[in-house]
Amino acid sequence: MNGERMGRTVPTYRMTAEMMIDSWKDYRRALPQEDREVFDRMVNRIRMHASASTYAIFNDPFEGAVLSMLLEQEKELDKLRREAAGHAGLDR
């Protein structure tokens, strides 16, 4: 093989996402503790949807990260709306 490396030449989305997340470590460190916990949950949402982002093949991996975070936030909002609607029905 004459010293040539075999294997991937393009990093996977998961690898790229982890590099992106790692680049945010100084920002995270500057946050108050309570915000760091929220930030960590937000970052984990990127990891949760890494497979979908890999499949989508975005030109900019940040697109997949943002869509992953927005999707999970929308799911949380839907859950809160359903809970609020259920409680509103009990008040009648």
C-alpha cells in the first residue's frame, strides 16, 4: 500500500457534529451552571437525530444540528399544548 491510508476520507455526520459541539466548549464553559445543563440537553438533541442528518446529506452540518434541536423543541411544545388542553378540560 506504500504507506497510503485506507478508509474514510470524509468524516461522518456524527464525527462532524462532535467536532462542532467540541468547538462550542468555551461558550459552554462561560455559561452559568443552570444554562450549561440546558445547553447539554440541547446538544444531545443533535446526537439524537444524527442518523437523519446523515441521511439528508446537508451541505452545512449546522443545518442538521439546528433542525434536530428545533424538532425536539417542537415535540416538547406539542406535549405541553396537549397537557394544557387536558388541564383546561378538567377545569370545566
